[in-house]
Amino acid sequence: MDRQRYRDQFDTLRQAPPSRAAMADDAFVAFTAHDYGRRRRLHPDVAWEEACRAYAFAAASHARHEGHLDLDTELVLEDDWDRVRGDAGPAWPVARTLLREAWRWLDEHGDSVTRRH
């Protein structure tokens, strides 16, 4: 995982509250706001700042793993997530759900859309 990319993406996302992020010029930020809005009903205990960590993690890890998500990759990602999130961010099952959806979006729209931060 690209730690600098994670930090940059996380800073970008957390500065954009979901209501304003949905209208952002940044396609990935707009996607995360939309996805968070849908998932918020399933996970009302996950705050935007926690979800931002998972989305930033997804953006930072997608290119390294070339969007390939198998059991071995998931185990590596889970370990990476535990180190990155510290005491913040959702538990792995929720983060995994956000990551999978973000990876699906990145597969469709290109990984380069998150690189300009």
C-alpha cells in the first residue's frame, strides 16, 4: 500500500462532508459520498471520517494489487488495514465492504482518478 497516497486521499476525503462531497468535481470523492450514503443505512455507527479511512485505504491499495481480490490478497489487506486504521476506522468486515465497492468503482473508472491528490 502506498502510505503517502493513503494520507493524501484521506485528507481530501475527510475535508469534504458527505453532503458537499456528493457534488464535488473529484469523481472519486463524489463516488465515496454516494456509496457512504447508501451504506450508512446498513452501518449507522460508521461515521464519515471512519469511512474515509476505508475509502482512502482502497484507493491506496488498488493499484498495488491490480484490483485482484483473492483470499491471499484479502489476508494481506486485513493486516495492512489493522496497521493503518489504529484505533480509528471501521472493523475489517465493514472496511472490506467499502474497499470492495471502491475497488469495483476504480476498476470501472480507472485508478488514475485518485492519483491527482
